[in-house]
Amino acid sequence: MKKTVLREYAKLIVRCGANVQKGQEVMIYADLDQPEFVQLVVEEAYKAKAAKVMVEWNYQPLAKLHVRYQSLKTLGTVPEWQKARRQHMVDTVPCRIHIISEDPDGLKGMNMAKLAKSRQMTYPILKPYSDQLEGRQQWCIAAVPGKAWAKKVFPGERTSVAVEKLWQAIVSTSRVNEDSLKAWEAHNANLRKRCEYLNSLGIAELHYTADNGTDLTVGMIPEAMFCGGAEVSRQNIVFNPNIPTEECFVSPMRGKAEGIVYSTKPLCYQGQIIDKFYFRFEGGKVVEAKAEQGEELLNTLISMDEGAAYLGECALVPQESPINQSGLLFYNTLFDENAACHLAVGMGFADTIRDHHNKTLEECRKLGINDSMVHEDFMIGCDSMNIDAKTFDGKVVPIFRNGTWAF
């Protein structure tokens, strides 16, 4: 990939994604696959007048070794220096940039039960820190190719060719061009108009149907609103948390979901693939989960805590999304979720509550926002997807027809 394109992409992530502010600290989390690109992002952050940029590297083989050889007690312990680090983040509010490239099968064979238990042990300790940062941070997730990931997406190509093709797919769907900031300004405006219309309806329920058997009704929170594209932090800083993004999303009412929904794309969770699965909901909770591949892992996911079996997000994405039109299955949720309508089990988003900046996190959760240690998107959109909105005044308004917007 040309260096000029990579520099433009790095600039997009820093300026439009995280929107790094003068004097702000920046935390970058990245895999080892593209250190040269991470260097470009660090440089762009400093050009944006960041006070300090820190990089934390991830490497899946090491993660497997840690889980294999550390005791559960050690894995589930949060040392004092980690608590001090989290407190530092609460005090200074650095922006976060996640540059992902992991192998979709990179954690295959890991003891997932041990990992899940260790996360359940550490979560109550770490949760107070993350709750204090809720809505205050800018953050951005973007992607670069990893060799194993590229070969998964383009299995018939030489590794070098696969990596280049994945680069092309990433920068294309991320709207990287000669004036990426202007392109994202127009894209955000379009998503904002979609959300404004949806929010004008007063939606009480969404009813999903498709010819694969999906028939699901999800209740909405009266105070909730659809969001999409750019967001605004409590410090009044505009940022784009996902590059790319094509969704208009809302957090539904915890406890209000009835029916069955079928996945339409594989889900990559904890470095493993879950495929051809469905959830059946009663009283808002998953009461049955079946999968042709990864069923044990799927049930581990919805058992992580009480909130993991409830919905945290409903997202609308038309079939003409550039990511869907690429014809590629990315095996990466950042991209695949933006190719199709999707739901998420687990944590809901407090910033989908109207006037959330003037409410506490607890107040938002009391209104119906689900709380959980997990948030996992799964794709349900297809060419036959129809979605109707039932409004609080009793009207039925078509939202999606045959996989795309009905308005």
C-alpha cells in the first residue's frame, strides 16, 4: 500500500476517529502485524499536539501461553500497579486508539472456560474505573491487515497478495481518499439524518422478520435515541468511535425481547469462530442458543454474567453498505457488523439516552440500559430482512424492506 495512502489513513484515525486534543495523552493498543503503520499513527498524534503517546502491544500466542501456564488465581488477580494505571486514566482521561489485526482463529485451542472465569474474577475490580470513564473518553477502533487474517479472507492468494488486497478493502470501506475528512463529514451527515427521522417516530418496538425464520420483537426505551457516526464526549469533543461505520443504532429496553433470531454471518469471538447459530428470547433473555460451529463458546458468552443473555444494541445497516457490496466476509466484527443489520448481547450504551450528559450512568441503567461485562455484536441482516416499527401512539411504520431502508 502506498505510503501516502497510509499517512492519510493514520491522519483519519487520529483527527476524525479519536480527534486527539492538544495536551491530551493517547493510548494505542495494537497487534504486532503492522508496526510501521502504528508508527505513523503515533507521529500523527504528536502532530495533533498530543502530550504523550503510549503503545501497548498485543500478541495472541502470548495470550494463549498466559492462560495455559498461569494459575486461575494469578489470572484473576488485579495487581496494584494495574489499579494505579486505571486510576491514572480516570484522572487524565486519555483518548484510546485500537488498531486491530488479529487472526480470527488465533486463540483456537485456548482453555476458554479458564479465561472466562478469570475475567469474571477481575471484572468487579476493574468495573468502577471503566464506569468513571463512561462517556468521557474519545476512542476509535480501526484495522490493519495481519498475515493470518488476510489469508483467512483471501485463502487462495499468496500471503503478500492477500495482505495487499486486505489493505485495499480496509482503506476503501473506510473512505480513505485524497480528502478523507471531508468524505467523513458527508457520511456523518447522512447517518445523522437517518437517525433524526427514526427518532422522530417515537418507536416503542422493532419487529424483525426474514425468510430464514427470524421473527423477533424488541422493546425500546422511551428516553432512548438512535445514534450513528460521530459521537460527542462529556467534554464536548466530537469523535468517530468506529472506522468504518455504516450503522444507526440504539440500546433497547432490557427485558423486552420475544422470539427467535438467526445469524447470517460468522461471529469471531475470543479468537474463535461461531457460525450458523440462533438465539431464542423470552422475557428479554436468551433461553436457547444453538450453533453448528462453536456452540459451547456461544453459551459461554451468554453466561459470562447476568446481563450477557440480554440485548444491549439494535443496529440498522442496509444491504447496500460498501462493506456488504465488497462481497467479502471479513471474519472481523468491526467490518462484518457494518455489512448487515445486527444485534448485540451484553452491555448497552448509556449515550443512547437523551440528555445522557446530564444523567449519571446509574440513572441511564435504571431507564433500561443493560449492564454486562461483555458486548458482542452478531449479524442478522439479509436480503429478505423486513423491519417494522410500532410507535408509542400505535402506528406501524416500515423501516426496512428486503434488506434496505424503507424510507
